[in-house]
Amino acid sequence: MRLMHLHERLSARGGAERHLISLLKHQQGRHQTLLAVGFDDGSLPPPELEAIGPWQRVKGLARRGLRLRGERAARRRLAEAVASFQPDLIHIHNLMDPCLLELAARAAPAVMTVQDHRLFCPGRGKLTAQGRSCSEPLGRACLACFDQEDYGRRMLELTRRRLAAMQGLARVLVLSRYMDRQLALVGVDPARLAVLPPPVDLPPAGTGAKRGYHLLAGRLVGRKGVGQALAAAQMLKHPLPLLVAGDGPLADEVARAARTSGGRLGFEGWADRARMSRLLSGAASLWLPSLWAEPWGIVGLEALARGTPVVGTRVGGVPEWLLPGEHGILVPPGDPAALARAADDLAGDPEQARRMGRAGRAWVARHMEGEGLMRRLERIYQEALAREAA
């Protein structure tokens, strides 16, 4: 099969990018693939670049669709790339310009993996302006999340256009049952939806070495609960500190907090895959204190794969894999004290933490193994092709 993937960017950073890279690695030798991206941020190391197969830049794929300027040129470039490769099937990832979505859906049988909330939430990822979980359906209530009503109306209309553009897709893949429900609520036909989480590599079992810190890893933005994690680090009663690994808008704030924390907080900055694997393996717990509704929370699964229990918030798709008392501890979002208590419980009872880590690793091995998930994806591809042929 000639299989074309479309995505905003080529990068080693971000859960959507890691998911795409994993799929491409598994598909080499099985399909003739081509990855088309809007831009390359230069963070993917050469060995991984080689492992994902052919790729090319198609300027304009990172468009969001809000501005008309450049739309015609982006459409032309994408049409030329598709015509040159002549795919049997197109797999869309983060492509947010509705005009480009429509073009891809017409050019060949197409499926899409929905990685985040931009197809059903015009605002803050199902967070209200006050930082609380949003249960309102897509509609006029969404305007309350915007300081400028005109901008809010434009984003609401853009979200509706994205949803309309999806109607031409043969299948829509989501990472969790939570995302499945959200898309069904905004009118996507449930028969076209399929839940398919990203595969997780299972490294060799750890040596049982001492785990000397808690870890927060990922993009350093407010909706990820970074502020709550910094507050919780100051409330820890057990001597294990919190290490933060990542980058983003709050990186400077984290670095300043680490300098004045009296040893309770350390800042690692951005860590590549090898470094992140070592950090996850050496942690007493991985913190996932998100405020927004995480579509899945891949870093938590990567921690469990290394026998590291997770302290996470009860949001989005997280409760589907973070089984409380089995793989870690679930806490309410926005509650630093609860986060600190849960981390202290694990640090103070290493045997409980090891038991949860072992159970989590076994769950990942059973449910997230790459070959099984790839077989399911192959079936979805064949169903999409059969649907278009009917």
C-alpha cells in the first residue's frame, strides 16, 4: 500500500509527534510511506529520521485555517504532493486548516487520528476561562472563554468548519474513549469512530535501583498543571525532591523556582529520548497534574512501561489507564495538597510503589504492545478502503 501521512511538523517533542514517529517506524517494510509536514524543527535525531522513511516539507501544512492569506498556495502545494506520490490511502494527523482537510479527503481514501481538542473545542481544551473543566457542548457558550467576542466567534466558526471537513473522511481514530464520546457529542457518526491508542515500547525491566526523585515531564504550560506541581513540591514531607524535565512558556518560571526551592525542586530542561527514558526509570513517581482534559497522557504510559507509578489527575482519558490503587494514584485537578500527599504516600512506601509499577508495566505489555495495535490499524485501513470502494 502507498500510504501518505500528513502532519503539522516533524519533531521529537510532543505526544502527537511521538505517536506519528512510532507508527512510521512500525510501517517501514510493510508499506511504501511518505510523510508530508509543514515544517521541521530540527529536534529529531538522525537515527530516528532514517527510521521513519521518506519525508518532505510541504509549506502550509501547519496552517490553522483562521487566516485566508496563503491558503491558495498551501492547497496547490498539497495537491501537487499528493499527485506526485499517488497514495492509496492518506492518514491525516494534526492538519487543522479545513480547506486542506477537505482537499486530502477528496484526493484519496483518508483516515484521521484526532490528537487533541481543536476539532470540538474552539477555546482552551475543554477548560473554562476560570480554569475549571468544561462540560458545555460546542455552541454559543464557548464565547465565554474569549476576551474578545469577535475572535471567539471566528474560532467557533473555524471549529465548525473543521468538523464539516471531517465528514469526507472514511474513518476517524481517537486515542481514548473520552475522545470518542466528545466527537460523538458534536455529531461525528459513531460508526466512523475507532479508539486506537498509540503503541508504547516496553524497555527491559529495571534493576531495582533506588528511585531518588519524583518527575514532572512534558510541555511546560499552565494547562499541564505546572503551577500546581511547583506548589506541591513545596508541600512534600518526604525528602524526595521533584525534578522537572521539559520546555515551554513556563520554563523560566520553573528555573527560578528551582533556584529558590532549597533543594525541593530541580530543573532538567528539555531531555532527549534517551535522557527522558533514564529519568522515567529513576523516578519514584511520575506526576501528571493536568488541568485540561488530557486526550490520553502518553508520558504516563511511558512511565508505567518502566515500572514507575503515576500520580495523575482525574481528567480526560487518564482514568482509562491510571487505575487508582493499581497503577498509581488519581487526585482531583488543581489540588496541590492532594498531589503532594499522593507522592509522599508512594515515597514513604517503596514496596507499594514497586507493586504499582509492576502492575502498570504488565498492563502496558498487555494493552499497548505495538504489533497488536498495528494489526488493528491495518484493519482500519482496509475498512476505509472498502468503504470508499463501496
